[in-house]
Amino acid sequence: MPIPRNTPVIDRHLLRDSVYHHLRDAIVRGVFAPGEQLRDMELAAWLGVSRTPVREAMLRLADAGLVEARPGRSTTVSSLALRDVRDARDVVAAMHEVAVREAVASLTQADLDAMRAANRRFRTAVERGDVEEALRADDDLHAVPVTVAANRALATVLDQFTPVLRRAERLRFSTLGGRASIVRHDELIRLCAAGDAEKAAAVAFDTWRSLPATEE
């Protein structure tokens, strides 16, 4: 298993979460490829931590469907099956639907402005073919109602299953298909500003539900 040369900065106060997020993001970005074996000792050395938080992170990654753990044998990066992507997509879509429905009445002008600014960044990134920036802008936009809704259970589910969709999102935003999301974002923001919680929630659901459930 080739280990990246750069050593991430680990937050010692939230060690378990920090290790989990570093490993999760490395898998999502393709630093560790599907089918690649992950060795906890090497990962611990890379992150500068003990093997315990790495093992704990592996269990969470297995629950999220990002790794396959074989007790007593090996842990490898999962090759996402079509069913895994579909399941994650449907769950994530439902969670964003709930978040928007709960948040609309509490959204401030500053919140709406933040969503508009994120969509402008998203549009520019899609037009430039900048997939990473498109994903960051998309996250920032949808994070506004999730944050305002302040539903911890909802946020926990999204944190677990959203990474499974990254390959589908990368595929979409690297093509003209990403342009359809710009239009959906505009409509979502318009409905949120109008205070129409039900229609805004439906658009949020459709935005995520329309992600292609295919492997790269």
C-alpha cells in the first residue's frame, strides 16, 4: 500500500473523528484506490497516531460501505456496487428533503445570500470543469439548510452516506450534466426565499435523487 508523502494535521482533541475523516476523504479522492489493501500500522504511521483510532475508523468506514473488512485477513477499499450507490443516494436525498423542510422558516437573508454565492461559485466551477471546486461549492450550498435545521440525527446520517456518492458526483460535475444542478439550485433558493417549504423540500430531494447511480 503506497502511503502519501504528506502527513496530515490531526486534531488531538477529536482524534477519532479526525482520523476517520482523513481516511474517508483519502478514499473518496482516490488516494486509496478500489481494491487496495489498507494496513492499519502503515496508516497509523502516516497519520502519526496509534493503531486504535485507525481501527475504529476502519469500522466506521466499513459501516459506510467504503471499505471491506475481513476479520483476521485484510481490509480493502470497496468497489462501489450499483446497489450501494442507489441506496446511499436515496437516503441522502431524503435527508436533504427533511433538512430543507425544517429549515425554510428559519432561513435568514444572510443564509439565502450564502446559498446564492455558493451557486455562483458552483456555476463557475462547472463551466471551467473544476470538479473539486464544484463539489466544495455544492457542499457549501446544501450545508446551509442542514446547519439551520440543526437536526443532529440527520447530520449524522449525511456524514455517513454522502461520501458514497462522491464518485457519482464527480462523474456528473465533470460533464454538462452538472449544468442541470445549477438550475435546480436556483429554483431551490427561489422557493426558500419565498418561504415555500414543501416545494423547496421537493426540489432538494429531486436534486440529490437525480444523481446518476453508476460507477466510474
